[in-house]
Amino acid sequence: MTEAPRSQFLSLHVIETLAAVLPVRDENGQPKSMVFGGVERHMITSQARRRAERVHARDRANAGVGALKGHSMGVRTREWALLAARELESTYGWEWDEAMTTTRAVIEASGLKFGDPAKKTVANLTKVLVFAPADAGVRIAAHLAEQAESLRPWREEYLAAQAKAAAKKPRKGAAKKAEPPAEEESGAEPGAESGTAKLPALPKTTRDAVLLALAPRDAVDIALYGRFLAEIADSPNVDGAVQTGHAFTVQEAEQIDDFYAAADDAKQDRKRNALSFLDAADDAGAGMTGYQSLISGTFYRHAVLDRTQLRTNLRVAGMSAEEAEETAIAAEQEFVNSFVEAFPEAKKNSTASTGSLPGLVLAFEGERPYNYAAAFQLAVDERPVSEGGEGPAGPAAVRRLLRHHAFVSKRRPDLLTARVLTYDPGIDDILRTSDLPASVTVVENAEGLTG
């Protein structure tokens, strides 16, 4: 029996209920929110969701767990110069100062800018996060060690020219002298200073090696989530295969400002062992007090996997058609697993938020993405059903989502099959007693959602 061809897009939808958590917050430490359907809703941003899912899949793969075990994954960081320098120090025996100045100079001359050299905290960090394969630092270090003899004279010339250029820059507050326009330089390499002193160009073989190390290559999570690196024009960017929507509550926002008091252990010990009421009174009071904002609610969230884009990204990375197909199937399984299981880790210890499981996951294929946010444009009415309301938000949201999908499916011929998963026994009762369309299948685990 020939397996039916699968559609280009896999749409995922989740209903999940959270109590007293703060998965993401704004610059003031407050929960993020949005207005939808005329009422304020709590929101978990797509950026927070995507990072949680990406890191979840990466950590599982690196631990040899899940469908992507053994595959290359990426790291998004500003510390590539530090990582390469540590590799030069530990593996090739370089002195730290030489390793650090060399890697910084080489990566900077390749086109990436670094922080202020006068500030130790950022001097060796690139100004932007670079999403690259996890072994990029190792590859850069291996090349620098191999080309050490030829690169040392270049490095000294580069650092001397850089110091000369810095010395010519006017200090802050100093009057700027009028200077004749500098002659136009042609063929300057990325990272060269203009108008003061021209920095020596990085040898082409070394620049090519750095760009290859930082290129997406076969890192599966870069193929999934994409990357954009504007600083180096000839470094390839990747259009991601995953689309992620902001999660929002199906009902109006509910927030509490929780007052907390933290005890000082030493003070409490003295108070417990005090010999008089006066001594105990001296040690009265909390060690620290404050407020934290927490939210509760039932959330709807949505994501889409573009299977065609994923395979294209893997082929462009150098995989054969067979390798790309095998890797894409594994990546889809891990993406679905991360969508179901991963959760932003903000305040995870004080709220146990990462232990949450969805009330319902709906997965289906189509010839285009489908977002069901419109099902919750009107906030869920949480009055008991006997009083004309919809009842608790979780079950009410599940009923709305299933009803919305059934309605849309009758009008969109590309929506042929759907699969649902629940971790809630109350929702399971709804699935067993509801008149689900024949195209909807109840599955027992996340692996079943991919069909």
C-alpha cells in the first residue's frame, strides 16, 4: 500500500492552563499582555516560546535522546571569540592572552564588530548574537592553530594599525578639528577602518575558514528556526521553517501582585535562642520583602512547520536528498515534542511552571498555515453552563477549538486528517463523548501527532 503524500504545512494548536506563573515579563518586571476582542489578555511571546523549544530539542539531541540524537545542533551566542580562544588554550597549548587577541582580531576582521575594548565585560563579545553550529569555535581554533606562523605577523600588524587608528580618534568632549576628506579606499575588507588608518586585510583562506565555521552548515535547529546575520553580507542567512504565534489567554487577564517576605536564617536562629523577650524583639521582622506579579489563565498557542522549507534548508546545507528526507522526518518529530513539552524557564523554581502539560494538542496538515485565534476573539464566558455560560475556561476552550476546526474543515478540502492529544482526564471525557468528525483521531503520545 502506497503512503499518501503529506501536505506542506503541519499546523499545531494547544490549549493549556497555567496557575500563578510568570513565564515572560516586560522591562518593568510585569506580565506581558495584549488587547484582543476588546479585553486585555495575558501573553507569552513567540520569542520566549521559540527559544524554549529550540533549547529543549538541542539539549535532548546533545544528550543522545530523541529523534535528533547524533545530529549537529546550533548555539546562539556572542562568545565565539572566547570559545575559540579556550579551545586554543586547552587543546593547542596557546597562552590565553595570545589566544584571545588572535581570535578577536580574526573574527573582527571577518566582519563582526565587538564591544568597547575599555569595558572588560563586553570587550571580547560580538555586538550581536550569532547563531552558528556548536562546533564553530573548535573549527576556528583548529584553523588558527594550523596557520599560526603566518597569522602572527598579520595579527601584530592589525593590532598596531588598530591602536594607531584609536589614537587618532578625538576624545569625548574634545573639539573636533576639520580634516581634509580621506581618499576613497577600494577593495577594503570587512572590518577595515576608513578615514584614519587602513587595517590590513585578513588572509582570504582564514576569512573563508571563519565564515565556513560560522555558516549554518548541517545544524538542524538553524534549518528549523532560521537565522539572520546582517553584519557579514557574504555569510548565508536561512529562512526558518517554523512559524510561531504569541500565546494568549482565552479569557480576560487575571493577575495578582504577590507580597513575599524572605527570612534571614541567622536572625531567625538568634530569635529562636533568645533568653529574653527584649532580645527576641531586636531580631523581629523579615530579612527582605517585596512584590512579584503572577498570572493565571488558559492559553491558546499556535505554531506551523513548513516541511518544504525545512527540506530546502537541509539540502542547501549540503545534505543529499535521502539525508535531507531522513533528517527532516526526525526534525519534525522533535519539533512536535518540543512544542508539547518545552516551556519558558522564567521563575521555574518558584512557580514550577515547567511542569505544565497541555490540556489539548490539535495537529493537522494543510496546503497553507491555519491559525485559530479567531475562535477566542470573544473571551470565554466562565459562568457555569447551567447559568447560560460555557463553564471552566479549559474545557470551554477545547470545545471552541474543536468546533472551530470542524467548521473550517468542511470548507477547506486540503484539511483531510487531524490528530488530538490530551493529558487531562476531564478533556479526555470531552473527546470520548463529543461527536468528533471522522477525520479527527485521538492519539496517546506526542509521536502520534505527526502521523
